[in-house]
Amino acid sequence: MDLKKETEELLNILKSQGFDRSQIEQELAYSDNYIAQQLSKGGNPKLLAKLKKLVASRNMKAAEGYVVVDVGAALRRIEARQEVSLSAIAEILAHQRNLPTVSVLGELEAAINKRLSV
């Protein structure tokens, strides 16, 4: 298999684990767009070796029971779910009081801030 194809396969494996190219470049201490530049040149043996080590490391951590996640992506999913939940709560509260949803948002925010400060 050629360098470019192997590199792309490893990138796809890492992508399936929640990593995009910029995160991989950061993890490997490469400059922005380094991977794209190397792929346009047909690949790079040193890049391929580092990607193999990174994939092996992540697979080993997963096999040892470590949770391998992209923390940023996980936080974005949590925030999105919270936003949906809070919107639903605001709609229910507004419906119960026969008010527009916007009118209860301040009260809801104050209640959340109070709980967070405890």
C-alpha cells in the first residue's frame, strides 16, 4: 500500500474516534495544514510512523479500559443537550403561566445560577 493511502486510512480511524486533522496536527506538534501538504505530495514516511504510533496508543488505552474521547466534542454534545432541555423547561413553564417563553427565561436563568452557586 502506498504512503498516501495508509496515511488516509489512519486518519479515518482517528476521525472515527472523534479527532479531526487540526487536533491530530496539534497532538503531533505539527503546524496547521501539515497533513494536507504531505498528502498532496504523496505522503511522508515520518508522518505515517507517527500516525501509526498515535493509533496504537489510542487503541492500547481503549483496551486497558481508558475511555478514549474527544473532550471538546463531548462538551459540545452536553451543551447542546442542556440547551434543548432548558428550552423545553422554559416552554413548559411559560405554558403553565400562559406567558410567552421569552418572559420566563430570566427567571429560569436566575434559578440555574442559584443552583450552581450552592
